[in-house]
Amino acid sequence: GFGPNGGPRGRGGPAVPVSTATATVGDVPIMLDALGTVQAFNTITIVPQVTGRITEVTFTEGQEVRSGDVLVRLDPRAYQAALDQAIATKAQHEAQLANARLDLQRYATLVRGQGASQQTLDTQRAAVAQLEAQVQYDQATIENAQVQLDYTVIRSPVDGRVGLRQVDIGNLVQSSSSGIVTVTQIRPINVTFTLPQQSLPTVMQAIAAGPVQVEARLPEPAIPRADRTAAPANPTGTLVTLDNQVDQATGTIRLKAVFANDDERLWPGAFVNIRLQVAMLSGVNTIPLVAVQRGPDGPYAFVVQADNTVEQRPLVLGIISGTQAVVQRGLRPGDRVVTSGALRLTAGATVQVAEPVRPPAEAVQPRRRRPQQQQGGAPPGPPPGPPR
């Protein structure tokens, strides 16, 4: 039977050309999209820890450096002199300590023979202890002077890339200055992004189930590559963690993913589109999203029957992922649903299913245009004269 609104397009009316798709059983990934910001894994501003004049800059702007590489040297002469002075002071006090220990041995012998008083021995023992403490203090002074001297050679604390130099050779710098250069670690690199708080349970389940893959969706390059090869696939990383609280102002939660970034396509400070797969629905019934129509009673689809008439079938939809819609009730696998031409249909209308358009095989190869005068029935031949 047909619905009451089957008008002139009902049985016996002209067939309406439509395209169809088949309801299939398959796996549907559940994806979440977000806008992320690329952040360097580590960002270090190289600031001198002692005052001094820059005597040498050993890096080139934009250079890749390793941890421990020398970046800048300051004038070390004043700090070397302070170290030498501390070493000499310790040697002086060690000589005094050696002499005081000899006197202590002599007084101890004299006290046993009643040649000196106990008070003299105790005073000498205190003098030795005082000089021992002085030598320890001198050793600490030497170590501090050595540290100050080491600070005149400024090294990179991480593997990374050097930015633009802020201070030139010859300038006097000190620990309160704004910094000489910045080193950023971009292999690996972080991307932070936000998701609505409603996504929190799904993301928590995905993290509990194992590593969550994150894709940074970069725009297509506007300029083709020089070797004419296709652009590499989008960078993929791993979700590291999510923040410990929801932002009350926006109702979102921040997440962090880490990317290896070996090809350095992610750059600190850039915006990227993020897509992460949080679940996989297995064995669900799916149809293309374009087959789903919306009516006063909810979603429905036109199902093509064996006699090329259509039935208006109400649907209960599940997740919509990309261009696919999961159908929980209303369709069986193998049902043919109308994907285009549905606006001209009513229940019970007769349809003519059009084959999907495929380009002809010879259209794949680019062909030269024939000369204008050979478009009649003349046999094809070489164009008159050399091409201009």
C-alpha cells in the first residue's frame, strides 16, 4: 500500500531518476575534531648567570644544537683570578694547620712531663680545630669560584634549535638581562587542544583502553613539491594526558599530545586541526549521511523496493561519524536507500535507479586537441604545418 500523499508521482506516474546506496554492516571509527596549538617540548631562554662581556658567540642563528654544546663565552679573567686567589688562601691556611698540629703534639708531650699546663694544651687543640674549619671554608670558596668561572661558558641545556640572537659580541651582560638567545626543542613536539566537557568520559575510556592516536591535519600545500611527489601523510602522535580540571568559563578541557616531528612540519606557535579516534563501533549497520532525510516525526530514508517503488522508512540513528550514519533500527543490511533525488519523492513513487557516473577510460589520458578544421568527417591526420 502507498501513503495518502502519493500524488502524481505514485504508481503509473513518470519514474523519478535517483541514486542509491546499500546499507552495509561494518566498523565505524568515532572521531573527535579540535583546534590545537603547537608548543615546543622545551623552551629555554639563555640568560647569563654571571656578569661579563661577551667575547665569543659560537652558534649560528637557526642552527640545530646538542645538549652541552657551547653557545656563548664571556670574559673569564676576573673569575679565573678569584679562583686562583681562593686556591692560594687555602694553601696558606693548610700550612698554618700543619704547624699547629706539630705544636699540639709537642704540648701533649710536655703536659705528660709536667712541662706545660693543661690549659695550654686545650688552647692549642682549639686552634687546630679552628684552622681545620678554615681550610674547609677555603675549599668551599674554591668550589664556588670554580662554578662562577664555569658560568662564563654558556652551554645549551637541551637538544634543540637556536632562534634569533638578541645580544651581540662585546656587550656587557648580567644575570638580570633579558636573554641572549632562545633554544626550542621541537623533536619531539607538543600539541595542546581543547574538547567539550561532554567528550570527557569517552576520552577517559579511550585512554584506559590503550594509546590514543592523534592526527594533525595540515592544509594541502599551495605550491607543488619540486620532485612532483605527493605530500606526505599527516603527522600522527599520541595523546599524553588531559588537564586535571574543566575550564568553567568555556566548559572545555585541555589535552596534550606529543608528536615525533622528525620532518619538522609542526612549528611552535602554529595552529593545527586535530582529529583523534576515541572508539571503534564494530559490526554496525551504516548508510551514507546524505540518505538521511529529516521530517516532522524525525529522521527517515526512502528505501527502494523490488518493484522500483520507494517506501518512506522511519529511522532510529546512532552515532554520525563523518559521512556515515549508524542506523540502530529501521533498516536491514542490503536495503537500498536513495542518496540523491529524494526531494522529488513521496511514499510509493516509482523510481529509476541511475548507475553511478564513471569517467570513460580514455578520458584518463590527456589528449591533444584536434585542429578545428578536422572536426568534420575527415580522417584524422597530422595537423597542417608545424605547431606554433
